[in-house]
Amino acid sequence: MRVRIRAPRPADEPMYAEAVRRSAEHIGRWNPVEPDGLPDLLDRQGVGLRTFLIEDLETGGLVGKCNVANIVMGRFRNGALGYDSYLPFAGTGRMTEGMRLVIDRCFADPADGGIGLHRLEINVQPDNDRSIALARRLGFRHEGFTPRMLFLDGAWRDHERFALTAEEWTPLIPE
């Protein structure tokens, strides 16, 4: 692995803001560009939302961010992954590595530091070929199309829905 994942912290604000600004054109077509949004994101962390920063081990640079949102436990044990990759790391495979670590953490038992989910979803706008390719590379299967799913950039946007269950995932570190 060339990356590691960790929870964000207040000291990350300058690095986060710079990475988002540098990558605004890269991510802006698909997701909101909020370079000053880390404090709000930190305030919202809890049972229903966990955020992971993906860092390059060699440089310490911010490769990307992954939110595990809409976490529901009980009989459902489901969460939705949303992510942004940041320049200059986009296209280097580091985001894929980081997402593998995030998925591993999502499916791991809470006693082992995991979240204990059974199912993960990724919802991607149909024209976002790179994110669709990432979902497929990670082993997510296409489940369907959801019209007008999210309000982004002034309009309701359609999304393709992908999913993966714990049974379909091969842990990076076998139990």
C-alpha cells in the first residue's frame, strides 16, 4: 500500500482546503467544492457518518476523502460511500488503494476497530466514468438507476447505484 486512511482532525483544515481548491475543476462537475467545509464535516461525525482521509505515505499529501454516510445498523447494517480524489494523485491508483482500506474498515467487526457493516452502496452520476470505473474495480455490482436522486449544482441529478456485501469482499488482512 502506498496510502493510509485516518479520521480527519481540526489540524487538517489547511491541507484539506488546499487540496480541494487545487482539485476544484477535477471534482466540481460531480460534487460540491467546499474547501472550507472541514469544520462542518467534523461536527457531523458520529453514528451515521464517518469520514476517512486518504494520505500518501511517501509525501503525506492528501489523496482523497471518503465519507461513509447514511450508516444504519440493526438488521440493515448499510452505509453509502461518497468520495473525492485530489490532484496530483488522481489516476495513480492511490485512491483505489485507499478505498480498499475504507471498505475493509467498514466490513470489519467493531471489536477489531471496524464499523461492522454488511452492505455498502456507491451512487454515481451516469456520466462520471472514472467513479463508475472505481466502483467496478472495487468489486461493486451495478444494482440499478435512481432518477433525480441528489440535488447538486442547482438540479436533481440521476445516479447509477452499485452495491457490495461483506460476503462478496475479500478482506485485505485475512481473519
